[in-house]
Amino acid sequence: MDPAEIVSTFLRILPQAIVSGVALGSVYALIAQGYYVTFTTTETVNFAQGEFLMVGALTSYTLLVLSGLNFLVALVVVVVLMAVMGVVVERVAIRPLRQLLSVGWILSTVGVSVILRQFAEIYWGREQRRVPSIFGDTPIFIGGTGIFPQEVFVIVASLLTMAALLFFLKRSTFGKALQAVAFNPAAAGLMGINVRQMVVVAYIISSILAGIAGMLVAPIIFAHAEMGALLGLKAFAAAIIGGIENPIGILLVGIGLGIAEFVAAAINASFRDAATFLILILLLAWRPQGLFQRVTAEKV
Amino acid sequence: MTSSFWARRLSAPIFHHVSVAGVALTAASLVALLVVPLLLDNAYYMRIAQQIAFYTIAAIGLNILVGYQGQVSLGHGGLFAVGAYTSALLATRFEVPVWVCIVVGAAFAGLIGALVALPTLRAKGPYLAMVTIAFSVIVYVVAQNWTDLTRGPEGIKNIPGISWFGTEIRQLRTYRPFGDDGLTFGGSVAYFWIVGVAALLVQLFAGNLLAGRWGRTINAVRQSEIASETIGVSVYRWKVGAFALSAVLAGLSGAFFAHQDGYIVSDTFTFNKSVELLVFVILGGARSLFGPLIGATVLVILPEYLKTLASYEWVPVALKPIIEHYLLFYGALLILFLITMPDGMAGALKRLPGLARLLPPVPPPALRPVAALARARGSNGMTRAELVADDVKMYFGGLKAVDGVSLTIDPGRIHGLIGPNGSGKSTIVNCLTGVYRPTGGTVRLGDVAMNALPPHSIAALGVTRTFQNIQLFRDLSVLDNVMMGYHLRMKSGFLGMLFRTRATVEEEERFRQEAMDLLSFLGLASLADTEAQSLPYGLQRLVEIARALALDPHVLILDEPAAGVPAGEIATLSDVIRRIRDAGVTILVIEHHMDLVMGISDHVTALDYGRKIAEGTPEEVQANERVIVAYLGPKDMFALPATEPGVESTPTSNGVVAR
């Protein structure tokens, strides 16, 4: 293939890759904001975040498809379920293990993900479940580029959710207390902030984000027990590249990775899942603290 | 037999200076490895035993990395896959002898590990964890999709087994040398012997490495990278080395796996494999010599047992479909184990009474009377070079922490550096020792420019330091902390340590004795076996000085040695610093404690706002108008009279002289 042909192929696939990439990428960003919230407060993340998403997606299948419930009712149920799961995972897998070797929480949350995947296989089976979009399945064509209404909805809904989250974190007293805990837990405790409660809240927020992401993404990809693993890891990659303490960086990188993934898929479908991680290794070799994180000199 | 018999130390290759108990344990393990499989006439059990053996190999390597060196890797499943595929492909495509395939597989995994580690080890914590996860996923995607090479999910079939005296091992017929009811020998036993002996050797070699300088160094790097650097350890090289070594063992393990059944398939090497290996280490007991073995044993058997549960009659029928998903229990047990046994199963076992006596620790060396600090290089033969900072600038963004300071620290003297908080003293020290690279100006020792050198190279030139916020290797004993100071002077190589050669062990003993001498010079000998972090603050500072002295430095920089030292012990500290100077070491001391610094210094420099404001004898500096203003503010501000030399004064914590 001569270079001109490569360029023309690239330009031909780019619009579609951007449309699909932004949709999937905003889901990565949404999941990754959950990592951001828990990491800043506790320096831990929930490695079962992808499985939380999967439970959210499959629950929405049960509620929307099997029970025929209204979308908003389903959303409320998923949010409540996720909040409960967030409390449980913090209590069982994070709180007892935060001090252990710095890897205890990685393994315990991986343990949670194993349990959830097995549970999902028992309860929902191994089949891929189709969750129809409430906006129908007819793509809108703009030029040669097709976009599903659900994709528009995913982009809008996840951006709104993230905006609401950031507004909550930066503006509300509660969010400020959360930030104080992130900055210095001991001092925050002395100021009368209930640090433990804040950690629980961080996990609740993180879980709800994963659940919402699951509801949004289910109509785009099929819902099944194994869907979460790779989504969770790719979102973690987005969080790391963006700088795990930088929500805007996470948003940009999440969307960027979504686009990169579809570009890679257009070139070679089997390369798709490796693209994200290859980019991550190259970027971290260049900037070990992520793209948007400032370098700080270690004080001795 | 008395306990002294078991504690006697032997002199034999590999077992040099190992106690009788240690050798007996190894011999017993070897016998058990060889005999027990003959008694079990069961290929299924043998297969499980083989798995335990090769997973132990990978887990030992990962324990070195995660437990001792302190870096999390969730990518060793990928390295395991590299070893497996390399060995399998060499054997099937190029018909290379299987023994060679296994060795090459391990070596290639080590190479890949080093290639991954080289550019990415600067990343830390979750960033490094993510790099390793990424590697693991990439290996899986490649294995899955590069079907021309790996055959992907279809798998590579008919991978030859190891040849057992000319016969392919899986073709060995079952052989009963003592009649039909007697011992059984067959291919699965033979393969277990091979993998089991390999695991035993790896265990032995890992024990050798971890017991000596190698293990001490990776432990030290885990606990304080900056302190390791300033005593001459190239932290980056050691981290890459530890990563590569663990990668070799992961690859070796993978290669043994590939030749076990003669069939590998890409689905085996998902991210879960990496998690599994890490679980062996953490649940077995990270930073414990036998943790990986215990972890691999329990966690290979446990799922196999859970799988068989469904066949028992007492299990209710309703539960059987759940048992098919035995991983559910696995996940739950994982969390339960983590919570109830924070230092793993090995840690839980260690608390059993009597077990500690089985492997007695090496006793500390004898005390010898020490009058003065013995110096290896001596004051005559060494270069009597001055340490010079010439117009050094250090800017952090817009902040000019040090703005053009020139200092000359003459050999054989005590040079005091004073100044109010934030005046740039510690920044100067960081520039002199390579912790910071100065924005401008030059730093040199005699004629040797040190500007661009990393701290460990500056340490090699003979300039070392202590730290304002103490940087001891907290989990190591006082003696081991001092031993770390000999890092640059200990010459035994990796192979020497691996095989526990006589030279290596003797060198270790020699330096232990020297460390003991150093400790008695500083009055710390009785604390040799104490864990550094359990000492009071003042003694920790002395241990830091002892560690720095072990380097036999030309220049020793003490960053606030009196901070946190009780008032009653200041005199002792002054005396120690003088005795070090008398042994020929040049000293730069940064201090707020005016009595101390004015009492011992031959020469004093005062800084304020990143600039030099005064220099001279202690008396001159004390009388200097600008110094008084810097500490107390302008005279007319509170109409305070200036301090006169010789007036009794009490320094407060921030250096202000109160009267």
C-alpha cells in the first residue's frame, strides 16, 4: 500500500471512528472518574469496577427487558443497588486491607470481581443479552457516517453525569470535605470531618458511576458476564494516562482512547484491544506520572 | 542431639556457613521429592504436584519482586506466557532439544521483562501496576490473534516432552520395580522429579541471594530509594535487575508448563494468570522465604478440591450448579484469607511455637575494643580534595530556593551551614549530593565535576550524607543498615552470592565484623540486632551516621543531626562529630542548634533567602549584623539588642535565639 492510499483510507475511516470512539470513550471516562474519586480519597481503586458495570448492565436487562419497567425506574433501582454494593465492597475488601503491602486491596477487589462474574453466570447465564435502546436502533446518517441515537445519548448522558460529579465535588460542602480528606486525611479528621464516612461515600459514588456506565453501554455492546473485565481495565488505563488525580485529564484521555481504539480496529480488528495498552506503555515510558500530572520534586 | 548441633555451621559449597538444620531441611526435602511420588500411583495427583512445583518457581520470583523489592507486578502472567510460547515454538518448529528450549524460554522471558522494565520502572505505585497489566493484556491479545505463530485459541499441540535418557518422557511406560503392589515409576513421576528438583534449586538459590548482600540491597531499595542512592546503590539498575530475575523465573515456570501436557492454548494466558501468580505470593506470605511454596501448594490444590465437591453425595442437589462455579468460593476465600492472614499463610505458620528454633539466625559478631574510627583508605593515601559549590542556583518554577551560592568545604574540617527556615540549606545539600540537579553553577570535588552525576556516583566519589527526615531502612536491623553502607566496597558478584561461595560468605563475615566495630565506635553495639525503626529518634540519627561512615567517605554531610535529639545528648553528638573529623573525614553540618554548630565548626556559612549572607569563624558569623537581622529581624523592629558572642542563649525549634 502506498502512503497516499493509507492516508486516504485513514481519512475515510476517521469520521466513523471519531463518532463511535467518542461514545465508547465517554463511557471509559465515566468509569474512570470512579477510580479518580476513590483514589484521591484512599489511594485505592476498585478493580471490580468493570464487574460493577456488568452488574449494572445485566440488571438493566432484567428490569427493562424481562420486567418491562420504565427507564427512569430502572435507573433508580440500578443506582440504589450500586450504592449498596459500593458500601459492601468498601467494608469487606478495602477497609480491612488498605495497609497491607499496598497490594492487598488490588487482590481483594479482584476477588470481588471473580465473585461477581461467577454470580452473574449463575444468575443470568453465559449468554449475551441484548438490551434495546429506548431511542430505537435506526442509525442517523450524516454524510457517510452513521451514528446510533443511543450513542448520542451515551455521550450526552455521560458528559452530564461527569459535569454533575465535578460540580458536586468542587462546589458542595460535602464535595469539599471529600477533597479535604483527599488532601490530608489526618488534618481533615481534626477539622471534624468523618473520614471513614467520606471513604464510604467515595466508594458509593464510584460504584454508581460504574452502574450508570453499564446501563448506558449495554445497548451498544451486548450485556454478558464477561463484558466488564476489559472495559474496567481500559478505563483504568484512561485514568492512569490522564493522571489519576486529574478528572479533566481522565475525560480527555478516555475519549482519546475510545477514538484510538476504533482507528486501530479499522486498520486491523484483532489489534483493537491491544491498542489502548500499547499506547499506555509508550506514554508512561515517556511521562511516568501520566500526561497531565505535574512533576513534583521529592522533598528530603 | 542438642540444639547447638543443629546450629553448627558447615563449610561446603552452596551450603557455606549454613546451619546443620538448614542442610538437613534441604536434604529431607530432596528425599521427600524423590520418594513420595513413587508411593502415589496416581497420574492426576502427579499432575497437580507438577503444577505446584512450577508455580512455586514463578511465585518465588514474583515474591522477590513484590515482597522484597516492593514493586507490584500484574504482568507476570504475560512473562509466564512468553516462556511457554518460546519453549513450545522452539521445540515444535525447530526441533531444538527440550532442555535447551526451556532454558531459552526462561532467558527470553527475562529479556522481555528487562525490556518492559527499562523504560517503565520510573513509574510508581498504580502507574507501574497499570504498565504491568497492560503488558499482560498485550501478550494475551498477541497470543490470541497472531495465529500464524501461536495458533491462538486452537492451541499448539504435540509439544515434545523432555527426553528421559533417550525416551520422550510422556512415552515412558509405567514401571513397577518391586512387583505389582510396590512402588510405581512412570513419565509423570519423572517429570515431577525434574520440575520438583528445579523448584528446590530455585528455592535454595533464592534463599542464598536473599540472605546476603543481594537481598539486603533490594530490601533497602524498597524502604528508601533516596537513602540507597546516597550510599552508592544504583536504584534503577537494581530495580530492573530484580524485575528481570523474576521474569526469568516466570518464564522458566511457563516453559515447564508448556512441556507438561504438550499442549498450550492462548485462553490460558489471560490477565487472570497474572492475578493468580500474585495471589500465590500474597496469600502464601510475601517477604517470606517459604511463602510462595506454601501459597502455590494450597492454591493449586484448593480449586481442584472445590471442583470435586460436586461429586460428593452429602452435597445438596440444589447446590451443585453453584459448585460448578467453584471460582465463586475461590474469590470469597481469597478475600477471607487476605483479611485474616495479613502476612500470608507463612506468617500465620511462623507464629506456631517452636518453629523459629528450627532455623536459627546467624549470631552477631563478637565485640572488639575499638578506640578510634578505623579508616580503610587512611588519611594519607586519600585525595585531600575540597568540596566546592560555585555559584550554585536551584530554581523551582519561579521560586529561587538557592540563588548563586558559592561554598568551599576544606578537607579535614567541620564546616557549619546555618540559616533560618527556608533559607536554602537543605536545597544546597540536595545539590551537593546529586538529589537535585542544580539549575545553574557547578559542584565539584577537587577537579571532578559532580553536576550531572546521580547520587550513587557521587557516593562512589566519597561524598555521602544523612537526612533531615531520617531515611533508615526501617525493617532492617541496625547492623544490616550499617552493612548497607559497605555496598560499594563489597565485591562479591551475583554468581558468588547465588552459589554461596566461600569468598562471598567470608566477605560478608568480614564486613559484619567491621560494621560491629563501627557500631561500638558510636556506642551502638548493644543495639546491633534491633530493628532500626524501633529505636528512639536520637539513636536513629546515630545509626544513619554509622551507615554513612561505612562508606568510608571523604566528605560527610549531616543534615540537621541534632533535630529531635534530647538536649542532654547534644554533648555526645558534638563529641561524635569531632571524633569523626579527627579520623580525617571532612564534615558539612547543617544545623539550627546554635550551641552545637558554633561549638564544633571550624568555619561557618550563613544563608538567607537562598543567598550567602556571612562566612567566617563561628565568632565572626555570630557577630555579623546581617545574620542577626536574618534571625531576629531588623534591630529597630522590636528594639531588641543584638546577641553578643558568649552570651548564654537557648535556641528554639525554628532556630531563633531566645534570651
